[in-house]
Amino acid sequence: MTGPLLEIRRLSTHYVSARGTRVTRAVDDVTLSLDQGQTLGIVGESGSGKTTLALTLLRMLPPAARIVSGEIMFEGVDLRKKSESEMRRIRGKRIAMILQDPMASLNPLFTVGDQVAEPIRVHEGATRGKAWTRATELLKAVRIAAPERRVREYPHQLSGGMRQRIVGAIAISCEPRVLIADEPTTSLDLTIQAQYLKLLRDLQRSHNLALIFITHNLGIVAKMCDQVAVMYAGRLVEAGPVKQIYNSPAHPYTQALLESIPRLGDSRKRLTAIDGQPPDPSAPPPGCAFHPRCPKIMDRCRTEAPPEFGVADAQTSRCWLSAPMNAARG
Amino acid sequence: MKKFIIKRLGLALISLFLLSLTIFLLMRVTGDPAVLLAEPGASQADLDAIRAQFGLDRPLYVQYVSFITHLIRGDFGQSFYYRTDVFELYMSRLPASLLLAAAAMTFSLVVGIPTGIVAAVRVNQWWDSIGKVFALLGLSMPSFWVGLVMILFFSVYLGWLPSSGSGTVLHLIMPSIALGWVFAASHMRLTRSSMLEVLGSEYVKLARLKGLPEALVISKHAFKNALIPVLTLAGINLVIMVNVAVVVETVFAWPGVGRLLFEGIAFRDFPVVQATVLLGGVMIVVVNLLVDILYAVIDPRIRYEG
Amino acid sequence: MNGSAANSRSASVILTLPSRLAFIRMEGFPLVPIAILTGILLVAIFANVIAPHNPEVGVLGDRFRPPAWQANGTVDHLLGTDHLGRDVLSRLIFGARISVIVGLMVVIVAGAVGTGLGIISGYMGRWIDQVIMRLTDAWLALPALTFAIFLAAIIGPSATNIIIILALVYWTRYARVIRGEVLSIRERDFVRLAVVAGCSKWKIMRKHILPNVINSAIVLATLQLGQVIIAEAALSFLGVGVPPPQPAWGLMLADGKKGLMAGYWWLTVLPGSCIMLMVLSANLLGDWLRVKFDPQLRQL
């Protein structure tokens, strides 16, 4: 297959309020691409549009939201052009997603096995018995002890870490090509988090998944991801290889994010947070959305929204500071 | 599971105790119990005889013990009007009330649940608005008025249905609709809100993310979860129906325990009134207990919490 | 401290009059229900002036007259007469007075008792809470209507007795809901500050807790008003409510049943419509209040 596995071009998703008066640009002109076997981290504060982006990919937006422009190229085909029933065949089977709260994600009235077997039965038409066997194997694959017993149990009988593994098992049950993980470790205990991340990484390698990891935690991104995309107020402000961006961030927001991570042995005595709050998504400031909080603000930033500029190899930054002498990248 | 049942049983017994105590005290405390226990038109000598017979001069707790022992033995006294054992009288009328309640409950569920589900799935659209209006009307119209208007319409004007008595299915139609109407509205409301809550839950979201067809998401994942609170309510409502049916049974001259209560009042037949209230309360407690247990059977989480 | 500001603000919103007028422009303001309820209230207050006839006395020769627009009806009795020749319109008007009085009194008394007990139970906690809650649970286990009938049979029917009985039956709802609210308010900063400052328990309950639960109490009262009116109508219909010759709507329905098979529809349809109108308006108002003022009550 030529070209990236997943390519998002200039995608915009807007929420329109009930009376049509307020428009919230939840995702604004986002361009990303992902190859097989790669891990992309999407970073941002809450409300930056990361989850909306994931839901847009899967065309699982609430009725108030609309994809206004752009393309979602998956395996060379634009997902925006697919019908709802076609999308249903893709969800769970070719693109899977893990949600944040494992207790809430599992239906309390059905056994764990039933819920893991479900996508297998629906997408692959497997019989009950076969699907159940597959489910048990999947539980083993996500490292749950005594899978034959666990498979018959109910979600409330399992611990939080185990539940999240079940959710992972559900996700990989039909061998998807892309796995989206939306803050999968946020509700887990710290001690479990590392184990879970390792599991995800191993699963990715063994199934050759393309992994999109949504999080607000830069530390996790550093450990798990090859590429990173930083979002702010619905826009992609910086993207590129993780090592490069962590070493030399081009956008002031990324710089501030990296600086705010407390490190042991730091000479600074105080924790530096970024001043101010993220903007109201329905009424973002004119020009660059970050300008009210930007320490490197220029006059231009207040009135003109910067486009994406190429900075070094495969790294882009949406900031006037990165503007080269010649024209900006599309 | 056993622990759960025992605990619930204990609570039920406490409720029964408090119920009997309340009824007992109320009767003794408000006015002269001898007058109530004597037949209408009793002389002073009769009243004194009653006082002696029931031991109304003895200390309260002694009276209460006597009261309770009688009750446990099934002795609720004699009806003045019917001259038979009240307990037997009640039991002979109970099946009719249960039949009416069952029919009314069926009506309320058959109308209420699907309407609620449709209203939730098509939330804020036409069906939902119609459903809301229906629910509001249902909760605002007294059941006996609905019955009276139906009689006016279907018996007097159209002559299709009989206006009173029992015996055939035709006799059952109007009373069960009149009785079930209010509950249909409340079941519809609860189904709708419960369904909406479930449809917005994370596990439904995940079910959709799995790529399951929408029909399966609703029928398998949403439905069962949404139904839990509704069935609980329905169970409790069943007994409330039997008790509230007094007005509907009166309107349609339906021979149930509700009408028995009405007769008791009309004929100043106090033992009947007391027994109806007591037994009505007992039924509520028993049914609540059964509903709790049923709940535990459906929802596996409850079993382990006990 | 945000909690206390928001709470005090929402508490005073119901209590202060001037800000109430700004509501009319609020979204979904239930103008019609409030107009209807106000209308009924005015009719109740000015019944003596408005009613064309004496509601309790009738001319036997004039029995069962249909409403004015039907054959055999007269303008003198716009809505017809009943089985004793009494004017239906006048009876409906005076019946409004009964419904309003009983409804309001029950809701106020039940509300006061229930809210008071709810606050005490929620705030004092421990054994007082247990006792009050067990009492409430047991009370709720009793079949409300049947119990009301039982009480009415014992102490005899009269308007005052009905108010007492219904208040006794309905107070438990308040107690439970208010207690739940108090449990969460109890932990808020402004309450803790008052405790630290050394206020007595009673003072705290009166000054800090009460204003913050009054919203819910009022919403609950409005929602209950409809139920109370239907209950009163049912009791009167059965003969254990407001006694004749007072023109309670429920009693009119009982009388109306006598003429039902003969097709004297107005004796049934009209009083029942009045009941329905009042209950419907109360329910609509209550629903709106609940959505606007207390999202916590949405479970009801």
C-alpha cells in the first residue's frame, strides 16, 4: 500500500448551538498523517478538541456537530464519503477506540466474555462458541490471569486495571489497523499505568497497529509515541517527531507545556504554569488563538491567524515566529 | 445472595411492625375506639360490652399484643354488614382487584414503555413532544374522572361497553384503562428518562464504537439497562394500583377490595375498613420485598452488595 | 466560596419580588399555567362576588337543566343545574375556593413539617436521622389513599380534617428530598465556617441551611399540589372528604354520577375539567420550576 495509512487533510468540525447562534470550532483546519506501525500522540488541555478529532475520524459525532470541511483518508478512501452502514463496518473492525473510563465503558449487565465476543460475532459472523473461544484467547493476550474463569464474570467483579485490559481486548478483537486510545490511563492507578502502557506498546508491535494516543500527559507521549501533535483551541499548533519537538519545540505553547513539567533536580524552586486559561471555544480571540497567553507575542499575532509553517524536517508549527522568508506550507 | 434476602426480610418485618403499630395507635388515639368498634346505633350498654370484650381499659401495650396476636392468626374481626369473617371477605374480593390491577398494569406497560423508548430514541422530535403531552395529561386527570368520562362516551353515547359490574372481558376494558392511565404516563416518563440516560452512557458509546448495528445497540445494550428502574417502579406500582383502585372500583362497581373499602365506609363497617388498610399495607411490604429480590436476580451487581 | 455565593443567589431569587418580574422574559416561562392558576385563585377569593347563585341551595323544580347552549337550558344557569336544582356555575366557583384552600394549606403544612424534619434529620444526623428516616420509610409503606380514607373514617369528614389528613400523608416526600439536599449542603464551606464561628445548631439550620433548601421545597410543593388536589377530589368523591352541601369538585363528580346514565354530561365533564385544568397548570408550573431552579430534583 502506498502512502500513509491514515491521512487527515484540513479537517474542521463545528458545533452549532440549538438556535444556530453560536458556532464552536471544535476542530479547526487540522492536517495529520499516520503510517502503519506508527504511534501518534495528540496532546492538549481539555477542550482543545482532541476527543472531538477522534470522534470525527470515526464519524461518531453528536447531532449538534458537523464536519465542515476537509478529508479523512483511510487506506486511500475518504471516510467522509462513506454511508453510515459502511462506517459501522469500519468501526471496531478496521479502526477501534479505547475510552477513558473502563468501568463506564463496560455494560454492567453482561459478562465480560459476552462483550469481548460481540464484535467478533457481528463483524466476522462467528458462531457463539467460536467467538467465546476467541474471547478467552484475547483475555490471555491482554495478560489477564485465569482467563477461562474471568471470561464468565461481570465487569464489577474485576479491578480497574483489568477492566481497561478488557476494553483493550475488545478493541483488538477484530484485528483493526488503527487503534485510538483516548486517555486510557487517566482513570487508572499510577502503579497500573505503566503496566498498561507496556501492554499497549506490545500489542501495537505484535499486531502492527497504527496507534493514536490522546492524552494531556507529555511524559506518556515521550515514552510511547513516535510522532506528536499539539492541539490548542481546536487547531494543530505543532506537529512532528517526538524527539525533535521535545528537544527543540518551535511553538511557544509547546515550549510552555514542556517547561511546566516538574523535574527532579530542577534548579527552579517554583512550578511554572502557563498564565491564563484556554479560550472559550465558541468565541476564540482573533488572530492566533494563543496570543493572549503567549510570552513571545508580536503585533501580527493579534490580528492574523498564522498558517502552518514547516520547521526543520517533518516538523510544523503554526506560529508567526516560524514564518520563513518564502511562502508558508499549505 | 442469602444474606441479601435475609436483610431485606428483616426490613420488611420492621415495616410490618410499624404499620400495625400505626394503625393500632391511630385508632386508639383519635376519639373513642368503642364507638368505632360497635355497630352504628349502639347503646351505652353495647359500648360498655365492647369495651370489655376488646379490653379497651387495659394498658396500651397489652391491647397491642392482643391486637397483633389476633392479626397473626388471621382474625380481623367480623363485618357488621356482611356478618362474616372480615379476612375471608377480603380474600374473596382480592382476586377481582388483582385481575383489575394486572390488566391495568399490562395496559400501562404496553402503552408506556414503547412510547417512552420511542420518545427517547427520537428525542426532541415529534414523537417526543406527543409523548410529553400524553404524560402530562395522564398525570393531571384523576383516574375516576377518566372512568366517568369513558362511561359517558362508551356506555351512554355509544353503547359499546357495559358501565358496571364484572364478568366478561368487556367489563374489564374501561376500568383497567381508567386505572392504568396515570401509571402509563408515569411509566412512559421514567422509561424515557431512563433510556435517555442509558443512551448517553459510555458503554452505549463503546457499543457503537464497536461498530454494532444501531438496532442491536438499542435492543441489547440500552433496553435491558433502561428497563431496570421501570420494572422496579412497576412492581411497586402494582400494589399501589390495588390500593388506589378504590375510586375506580367504586365508579365501575367492580367487586374488588377497593369497592369493599368503599362499602365499609358507606355502611360504617369499621372492621372492614381497618382490615383493608392493614392488608393493603401488608401487600405493599410483601411486594416491595419481592421486587427487591427480583431486582437482584436481574442485576448481578446487587447480589454481591447485599 | 463559589458554592455559597451561587446558593445564596439562587435562594434569594425566589424570595425577592422585584427580580421575579424579570422571569417573564425567561425562556419557556409558563405564562398560561400561571395565568390559569392566578385566575383560579382570584375566582376563589372573589367567589361571593362572581357567583350568580347560592351554591348550596337549589330549586327542585329546576333540576338537571343542561347548559345554556343546549335545548332546555337557560341563561340564568349558564352551565346548568344539578340533581337538587343548584346552579353548576356557582358551585364550580365556590368549589375553586375549596380546592385552593385545601390544596394550599396541605402543601404548606406538609411542606413545613416535612422540610423541618428533613433539615433536622439531615443536619443532626446519627440517631435522630435514623429514627426520622425509619419513620418516613414506614410511613411511605402505607398506602396513601387508603390511609387517608382510614383516617377520615375515624375522625369524620370535614374540610379541616381533610387538610390534616392529607398533610399527614404527604409530608414524607419533603422530608426525604430535603434531607438529601441537607446532606450535601452540610459539607459546604459556609456551613463549616458557621460551625467554627460557634453558631448553635439551631441557628445554623435556620440561617444557613433553610434558605438553601427553600428552592427545592417550593418546587416540590408545586409538584405536589396537583396530587393533593386529586387526592382531595378522590376523598370527596368517596364521601370521606369535604362533606355536602359544600361544593367540592370531587363531591360534584359523585353527585354527577347519579345523572350519568341519563346523559347529563355537564355534571361530570365540567367539574372534572376544572380539576384537570388546575392540576395540569400546577404540574406544568412545577416542571418548569424544577428545571429552572434545581437540577438535583430532576430525578423526581
